[in-house]
Amino acid sequence: MRRRSFLRAAVVGGGVAAFTGGLWTGAAVGGPARRVAESPYGPLLPADGNGLELPEGFTSRVIAHSTDKVAGTEYTWHDAPDGGACFPDGDGWIYVSNSEIEPGGGVGAIKFNADGTVVDAYRILDGTRRNCSGGKTPWNTWLSCEEVPYGYVFETDPWGRNEPVRRDAMGSFNHEAAACDPVRKVIYLTEDEPDGCFYRFRPNNWGDLGAGGLLEILVAGEGTSGRASWVEVPNPTPAEGDTPTREQVPEAKHFDGGEGCYYAADRCWFTTTGDSRVWQFNVADDTFGLAYDGDGDLGAVDNLTGSSFGDLYVAEDGDNMEICIITPDDVVAPVVRVNGHDSSGLTGPAFNPAGDRMYFSSQYGPSGEFSDGYTYEISGPFRR
């Protein structure tokens, strides 16, 4: 096991706070969390038939494999599955998944009925570039982000009924992830560059991103905690060759490779893979600080999600191929480990609406090739 140095923090989901003694006051933080061998679910057991090490009571199944048709459908699953999210669909749900390839990109979707049976799979976005992560909106659309210089955000319909739309007002840069704050009615955005920035988009009409809005960039000092402010980006849609958004505001704070982004109850969490950190931004008073500092021992923090119980789940892009839990009482431990996929990374963790199934992908599978991505479902007694 590699050592993770998590600073005392709290995670919330479903709008219910689950903070502990590490609750922030401004940018203050408490002591380090406890890295333990076992999660609240117990130790990981030997790998199952799918090569996944899981705690007792949990099971896995392969939902899809790149280049193969999703079982029971005519849809061929895309290469390099990346960021994803689940959406309620009557008694069932839909899992959407980006494709991080260029050219091609786009987004695929799998529809499940109430008992988890796959009933359909289809494409909801085509013709884009390296769709990496994104974010779910409160009005049940999926914001799919292009991870290329001067890339864009595309708003897509998980049901595939409406045509996807490029949302230019959300900026032209190397997008990674998005997280919606329904209280302040803004969307936070990460940028996957070694000197990337942290943005927020303020729509003119919440729920209608086509009405335009204001793109702002976080401004703060060079430290790892403090108070921040927001400044309007002068030219949010630079053409290729123009000054990138991250260089337009001299006092902007830069982050080393922005990745996953998750909002709950006045906190926005985001990861930076270049320095192995998880940041916590208190949106209520514009203070920020470290929720996790890898200290050189973990170089793979990436996509993340949360549960209604208050646990945070962080996927590793490589390293020892784990999804780790961070609990409200400061326990940090693996809940999933994928064996035999040493040249891959874990992406797209998301819970179904009931919270008893988690979906994620091994982006390049055991071969390390774009065309060998595996998408899994884990079922079991997740805390919720």
C-alpha cells in the first residue's frame, strides 16, 4: 500500500452534511486522516472472476467492453471509457460514459431497468475530441468536456432525445470536469494543464445554458490555503493561437493538472494529479485548502464522487488501481482494487439513484490499449 496523507476533511452527499471535527473554519484544517488496511466494509478479498478485489458482500459484473456490443443491444461500446454519471429513469437508471479518444470522442449511454438488467445502449454525442470528464446538471443533462487545448463543453441528453449542444460561454480551454452548485446557481470547472486554473460559470438563466453567462477564474495567492476571489475571464472563447484563458488574468491561481470535481453542501472538491492533491473549496465564504496532500507518495488521484452517507470515493489513474473511500470519521482505505490492468486507470465512478450499485471503468483494460476498456458494476451494501 502506498501512504496517503489525507488532511481531516468532511464529505457530503445528497445535500445532507456529514462533517466531523475537521469541519473547516475559513481555511483551517485538522490533523491527518488515518490510512488503514480496511475500509468500513472490511478487508478486500482475493480477486473475483473479473479480477476485482472487493469486500465481503460485494459482487461485480462486466457491463461493457470496448469494441464489443453491449449485451442485449446493438450498440458497440466506445474506446477509452472515461468520466461518467447516473441519471434516474423511472424505476431504472441510465449510466453515461465519455470516450477519451481523438478523433472520435463522444459519449455513450446504457439504460437499466429496476432490477439492473440492461435494456438499451446508444450514442448521445459524436464528433468531438477526447471527452474526458464532465458533470451532471440538476436538470438531468450531462456536461461532457473536451480535454484538448481550446476544447469546449457539450451539453447532452442522457436519453438521446435532444441533440447535444456546444456551450461556448463555458469557455474554450483544456476542460476536465464540471460540478453544479444549485444554491449559488453556478458551475465549477477544472482545467487539465500543469498550470491550469479553477473556474466558475455563472449562467444568465439557471437551467438554460443556452442563454449564456459569465466565466470567472479563481484568484488567490501561491499558498495551499487562504481566501480567494473571482475575476471575469476577458476572452472566454479564444481561438487557437490566441492567449489561453489561464493566461488572461495575471493574478489567477494555478493548479497542477485539474481532474475530478464534486460538489455537495457548500463544498466543491477537486483533484490535481500533477501534485497528488485533493482540494476543498468552501463556496460559502470563498476559502480553500488541502483536503489531501499526497506528499509524493500517490500520483494518481483522478475522478471522484460522493455518496448520500457522506463518503467520498476517489479513483486512481494508475498507481495500484484502487478506488479509495474517505469517510466522515477520517478513515482512508481501498474498497476496490483491479488486478492485471497495470497500464490502465480507473475512471467514471458513479452511483445509481438508490446508491447500492457503483459503476466505473478500467479505461485501457489489461492490454493497455484504447480498444480494451472495461466498464464494471459493483453491487453491495454501500453506506447510504
